[in-house]
Amino acid sequence: MLLPQLAAAQAYPNKPIRVIVPGPGGGLIEIHPVLEAPLVKVYQGDRVWFSEPSPGYDYEEDLRQAEDALAQIVQRGLFVVERSGEFDLLTYGSSVAELRDFWAKAGAYDDSPKDEAVEGREAELYARVEEIMQAAGPGAEVALHERARIARLNPTVSPSARLMEGSHA
């Protein structure tokens, strides 16, 4: 008696399903760090054992370019900022090696030469962090703590209208 019902249930859907999500088309979400050095921290539960700025903060120019690009698209009237804010972005590792390995992979696209003095200060910082983590005992974690900016941008003109304007030019 159940077999015909099972066969009918398995046949549905017999064609693609279209999901329509209401909202304006062409919106953007823009996220980038703020212009301040990230902090290297050692946590154990709620306790912060160590917090110091990362000496490897060398992307200030890139961040300024991101801020300028955002300002330009708003100034040109292409997009309007609907909402914006800042939040804390923390990347945790159970060891210094794990955290550094993660960030090495995340930054693998960056082929710019590394400053030897900065690399030396980073090595000293992470050696101290490792010592602090060992002294803190089991459950200690290292984190890179960055402030980040997020903005939701909506187009001032719909993308289809913009295409139509361009085709008449």
C-alpha cells in the first residue's frame, strides 16, 4: 500500500526549482581591515595573558587604497552606503605554528619581498608568545585580533538600467 506513495514522493520535483530571494539586485558587501596594526594575543578562557601589536603590519597603503576606492564609487554616485560598521575579526590557533601557517597560506598571493627587520621582530614576538602559552598551560590559545570595517552598498541605478544606458551611448 505504501509503495505507490513512495514512488510519487521520489518523482517530485521532476523539474528545476527556482528560489526567489527578495532584495535589490547588484548590492555589494565590502569588508576590509581598519588602519591599525592587528594585535597578537594569548588567551586562556576569558583571561588575556598577552597582547601586543603585530610588527608585520605592512599593508597600510593597501588599506588606504581600499578606503579610497570605496569613497570614489560613492562619490561618483554609482553606489550608496546603506549600512556600515566595524567588528572584531579574531583568528585563533592552538599554537603559534598553527596560526602562522594559516596566515602564510592566506597571504600566499602576496609576492612582495619581506622586510628582514620586520621578520626578525615577528620571530622575537612569536617566540615570546610561545613561551607565554607554555607558561599558561593547557587550553591556551594564540589569536590575531584585527578590527575590520564592513559596508553594505546598494546601486543608485539598477544594473539592468545601467546596461541600457550604456547601449544607447
